Amino acid sequence: MINVLIIDDERRLVEAYEIKLSEEKMTVQVAYTGREALTRVKKTSFDVCVLDIRLPDMEGTDLLNKLKEVQPMMEVVMLTGYASLETAINSMKAGAYDYLTKPCEFSQLKKVIVKAYEKKSLQEKNLILQEQLDRASTKNEFVGASPLVKHIIKQVSLLANSSVPVLILGETGTGKELIARAIHNLSARSGNPFVAINSSALQESILESEIFGYKRGAFTGADADKMGLLEVANKGTFFFDEIGDMSLGIQSKILRVLETGVFRRLGDTREIKIDTRYICATNKNLQREVVEKTFRKDLFYRLNTFVLNLPSLRQRKEDIALLCEHFIRKFGKGCTNKRISKATMEEFKQYGWPGNVRELANVIERALLISGNREEIILEDLPQEILCGQKVLITNTPTFELTSEIVNLYELQTKYIRYVTGLTGHNKSEVARRLGISRCKLYQWLNRDK
């Protein structure tokens, strides 16, 4: 639906345009003065503005500049009964989309409004392409033929026909963003933007400004208005990756967007209404986070409408061979003759893959480089941590049990760290993540007896 603002002091003409545009399923607001128009654009987001060049309180070209300061993406169509080449040139230089002479036929006005809206939509899509270039490589299909993968694909097809919020749960590297993109690409929103943001990758203040955008002067360094990613995702899909790492303050604002469909840029009083589908993902146990009061209960239940649990690679090892073929094609630059040796495949199937599919992709890419022109990827092409990690995970996995015997906290902590270290194949980053501590702290604990 196109949101249109008509600014003209000829009331009969304005009323006629308002009725006809409303019949064309457009949302229309009107203003009879420049001052009234500025008040409206500060409160409501518009796609197209139809502006009379002569108003009682100011010139249309002056108002055009002020409107563009408030809503830079809004397209403006100028109307005038005093046609002149000079006026037309000044309007176009000031940023007007087009210039029509009054009285103009309604069909002509409607056509120009639709064209202006199409231009605005294209600009928004170009913006999101620039914002998401670094994620272009994640558009590969979700590979696998195991029963678990087939079940996931069936759920994705079901969700594509709906607009309910989706919560995707799974370990790091299981393909949560791939599934989110698949839902979007199969939905009726596929022609509109898919916007993704990683909630754990940015500081809180930066994350908030990226999501909501900001008004010029909202904070030090805000030299111009910035459109938030929520606004860019209008009519498309917004993917909150690692939402479990989002602060409680931002969580409350996200909850309001999900419930009302409106938000405000930082430093702005104007509410922006959007129609967006929301998909969220996390590797955390949100129910536990709710109990520990690090995640809002009301937001959890709002997101919990439909939950997709992605299996780890350990749970679908029958897909490893297919995934290897996929990554060889992807990273091998057309080298389809390369294959995995039998011994290497056995190693792959025994290994615990704490980094899941993402780790497998990195291993294959590295092995292709090392193997060179050799037709097979062999054990010697694998990183040493995989060969060492396999032995820990398969033959020497430590156990951890709580007994009635009372032990001191130091011994209990040491035993549990060893247990988690074994589970992750001595992946220090993964150990620290699972324990909820920094790598620096983990190394302090590991080295305190040395």
C-alpha cells in the first residue's frame, strides 16, 4: 500500500484527489499549509508527496527542501498552475521526482505516483543490497538428505505460507541464517528485502542505531538522518541473529515493534509503521535465560509462536558426504573430480564437529588448498586439531556426574572444565562460550595449577 501526502490549499481539488487515490487502495493524508505538512511528516512516514508549488505560508520549493530533510527517501511530485521552465528546473534540482501542471488528469497523477513509489522501493532495495553484501555467501541451499533435514525442509515450506514469528534454535554453525533465508525466499515476501543483523556482533548503542536508525543531532556524530534496518525491511523479512545476546533495553523496544508494527528512530518523535515478518535465532537456552532474568519473558512468549530446532552435525552424520561434495563444488572452482578418501571420511564421521557445518566448510576449503592437484583429500590434509580432537571425543571423553560426596568448589570446577573441554574437542573458544566466560578467564583457570 502506497502512503501519500497531498499538500495543496485548493480544498476541492485535494478532496477529489484524496477520494480517488483512496479508491486505488492508497493511504492518503492531506495538508493545506506548509506548516501543517511539516507536522505530518514528523509523525508519519510517507512514500510519495504531491506538493503544490504555491502555498499560503511558504514557497513549495522551500518546503520541498524541508520535507527532504525530515524524510530523505520520500519522493515528491510538484504541482503548479503557473507552469514555467525555470520553476520546473528549480524543483527538479531541489530533489523533486517529477513536475505536473494543474489541472492534471487523475490518471496522469496516479501514474506518476506509482512510478515515484517504484523508484523509492528500488532505492530501498539497493540500500539493503549494500548493507548485506558481506552476507552474500550465505545464500547456499540447506544441504542434506537425512530424516532430520527432510523434517526441517517440510517445516520451512509450511512456514513460508505464514507470517508468524519464527524462533530458530541451534548450535553455532548449524545454518540458522540459511533456514531464515529459505523461509523468506519461499514466501510471498521474496521480492522484498531480507535484512539480517547479528545482535552479538555490535555494541549496544551501535546495534540500536542500526536497527532503528536515527535523526540528525540525536547524538554526537549523528550529522544526518539514517534509515534503520527495520525501515529498510518494510514488506520483507527481518532476521535477528543471536537475539539471546540482545540487551534487555533493546528487547523491550523489539517487543513493541512486534506487537504494534511501529517504532521511532533515535531522537525522533515521529512513529514509523512497517509491515515486516520477523525471524529470530539463538544458540542459547532462552527458557533458562528467562529464569535468570537476562531475557524478557513477554518477548520469549511472543517469539515462541513457532520454534525450529536445527540439528547439530553430530546428529546427522549421514549428511557429511553430501556436504563434502557440496563444499568441494563451492570452493573447488569447478574441480568436481576431487574426492574424500575412505580413511578421511571415517575420520569425519567419528569427529564431534563442535563448529558444525561451518567448521566442515572451513576444513574442506583448507584441504582443497593443501591437496593441490591430488585427486583425493587424505588425512594429512586435515588440521591437527581434528585428528587430536577425534581421539578425545571418541575414545577418551570424560564424564561428569554429581554424587552425594561433598567436594570443594575448586575440585568441582576443575572437573567440569575438563568435561566441557573434552566435549568440544579442546576448542577453547567453544569451551569459553559454553561456560559463559571469556577466553582470557578460561586460560587463567586452566593455568592456575601450572
